[in-house]
Amino acid sequence: MKEVIGAQHEFHDKDFVTGWADRFVPTPDRLKLFDVMLYELKSAMPADGCIVELGIGPGYLADHLLRSMPDIQFYGVDFSSPMLDIARQRLSHYCDRITYIQADLVKDNWWLDLPVPVDAIVSTWALHDLGSQENVKTVYKGCVQTLETSGLLLNGDFIRPDKARHEFEPGRFEIRKHIEMLHSVGFNHAECLVMLEEEIMSPTSAQNYACFKAVVDKT
């Protein structure tokens, strides 16, 4: 039997979440992903625009963006109370610019609690944990609804490499399938900006991730 690349998480358990956050402190390679996203955001949205993060987790990406974009408003969505608690603590000095929303990205209409307009939606290392391609597609549909007439989606997440020799959990799938899915739900343009920490022979669950850019323009 082939090894399945993936991980089991208990994101409602405080001790598990604390340990996970400590292990997932951004490395130089992960910071490359953050900088790719930062560049795209600065290029595509007003300086005082609104960003929504799906799966804010411990707040690492949020901290990077709020520090580098001092006039933005930020909404952090997560289904895990312990994760939101860690994010609140880490991001306390941005409290006047950030709002937290607890919601299930698949089951809840999380976009109803957001302001209009939203300029960009971001996510890192989160959507693969939804467990299936269909659930990721559901979130992509919600993103199109949230962005309404125009806006940008940046999703940095784990994928299954095209030449993979191992089985991967269902939420990790090929780049081309993400692109096809983004087009199918209503994005006008979708592409993969970068692939990071690619490892085919002996991958770990923390390798093989890509950054997807999708644009909706209904004007």
C-alpha cells in the first residue's frame, strides 16, 4: 500500500492547536509565499481596501499583511475557537483594523457577515483540510459571491504534484484541477503563480504547495 501524504488535525482542541501553531511558524520558504501574495495584493487593490482571510489560523499571514499594508481593513474567518484565540493574541495591536468571524467554510454562509465591497480574499494551507475537491469548490463558489462584481482570490495551499509517486489526501489535488474549478465557478482568470517546496520522491505533509490567483470581474 502506498503512503498517503496528509495529516490528521484536532483544531477544536486547545492543546493540539497550540502545538500546531508552534510547529507552523513561517520558515523562509513559507515567507516566500506570503511575499508573493503581498505583491499581488498591493498591485491589485486600494491601499485602504478590505481583505478577508479564510482559515486565519494562528494569524501568521494576517500579521505579515497588516504590518505591510497599514491602511487595510481585515476580516479573519476560522471555525476553530482555539485558533481564533491565538490569532487575537498575536494580532492584538491591530485590533482596530481586524474583525474575527467564527464559521464553517463549507456549511455556513460566512460571506453574509462581511462588508461590501471586499477587495481580496486570501487563504494559506487551509482549504485542503476541508477533505474533498467538492468542499474546496464550495468555498471557491462562496468567494465569487463575496467578491460580487470584482476582486482577487489568492489561495496558497498544499497540492498533489503531477508526477507524485504517493497517494495524497483528497483535499490535496493537482494544480490543473484547481484552475479548472476556479473557472467553473465564475472566475474570469485563474493561474498558478508559484510552486514551493516541491518534493516528489519523499514528500512530507508540509511540502508541495502552490499559490493560485483568480480574478472575478463582472463589470
